[in-house]
Amino acid sequence: MLKSHKLPAMLNITDLTGLWTRSLQAWPDGRRDTTTNVGWLQGITAYADLRQPPGIAGHFDHVRCIHDLTTADCQKLATQQAFAGVFTAGAESFEWVRLIDFQPRRKTRDIGLLYWQGDILVEEGVQGDYIEHWHRDPALPVLPCAALTLKGKDDECWGSLLRVGNMFMYSRDRQGTAEGDSLADSIAGAADIRAAQALIDFEISVGFISDGAWRITRSTLPFRVNTLFTQNTPGSAGFSVADLDPRGAAITRRWEIAASEGDTSIFLDKNSEKI
């Protein structure tokens, strides 16, 4: 068993704003993961999380859109994990409530105990037996901080846009539902290549803001890396993002702002464009 017998005092959500990277995940059977590239960005309550195993970055230079993906590409990309939603505090634990999830719906809730061991934030699973070691990035300012919860006007997909300091994470669900114990299972059972590609058509992108430009540095969709995240000004009429359809044609993705938190004027800086 990995569980601690005595836990220090609980943290507050406000203690956790910022970017967290993971150095270790361990299970009672001896398995350990120290190589997955994990980034958890925590806002006021909104969060997003992208986890990419080795071999994702730099292996998809041939891919320019969803329809460029081969079956082998889909199988490799299905090894990623990515989810976003709302982070909540209970009486003795925290929960990462998942509004959207790259993998099929979990059978258990994502609940953990969090406490400090020196400069390591330790997470212990409540409904799963594991531990994770987290480290806050000291270089990322925690302000400004705001988030938008988004619902598609044309397809009713859910999404979000979270900004903390000069970092952002943009999230968009796929159309349809992934079934099975893992996305790899869903890909293996897909009727054809187009069905497999549709299961991969889910985006969580990470990027940084510099001189008014929002540039994507990591993404579940490899063709989004090193591109600009282009948006219009969020307002009462909604919010729009420049995107590509599965064939690679430019489209405008229209969102309704379902909820927001923080000073959303931080989304109105000079990078916002009419699209």
C-alpha cells in the first residue's frame, strides 16, 4: 500500500494556483512513471491537464490535419491523457471534476489527498491506489488569472480557456463519445480510419503569451504545435477561435461563454483579433 498513515494539514485551492509538473507516479505493484511530460495548470477553480508519454513530440511532422493521421498515428496519440474542468475541495480531499476527457469516461472519480513533503506536493489517490509527486513552476507568475467555460454554438461541444500569468491552456471536446477502458481500445474497435481520426479530434493545447502573440507549444493535436492561438474578443455575443476542420480547411469555431471566473479582461489584450 502507498497510503500515508498521517497526513499534514489540508491545503486551500488558493494555495495551488500556477503550473505544476510531475516527477513521479507510483503504484503498489512497483510500477513507476518518471518520463511522462505532465503539465497541470491550476486557476481559481478551473484547471487543465496534459500528459504526453515519450515519443509524442517530433514524430508527426507529416501531419497537417486530422485526415492526415494514419491508424498507427491514432494509436500512438491515443496514449496521451488530457482533461479539463473544475477543481473542488471537500472536507478531507480534492477532486479534479472532468468537464472533458481525452480518454473514455472514468469508472471512478479523480479524488486525491494533497500535502507537502518538503518542497514536493504529494497526491495520494482516494479511489485509486497511487501517489504522484508535483512541483510548482516558480518562473510562472500566478497573476493575472482567469478562465472561460465554453459551449459550442454549432456542435454543443464543451471547452475552456484558462490563463495564468503568461501561460494559457485551451480545451475542446471531440464530437461523439469514446468507449472502452482506454482510448486505445476505442481506436482498435473503430469501424474505419475516419472513425479512428474522429476519436483523436480532441484538443488541449498549452502555450505562452509574448508581445501579444499566443503561441501553442504542446498539444494533443500535433499540427497545432508552433501555431498561433487566434481568438476574437470575448463578450456577450460569445467567443470565436480560428481553427481547422478535419480536412485542414480554415474555420471559425464559435463558442458560447457558459461561465467565467477572474478578471476576464485579460483575454482582451492586443492579440485578440477579429476572425
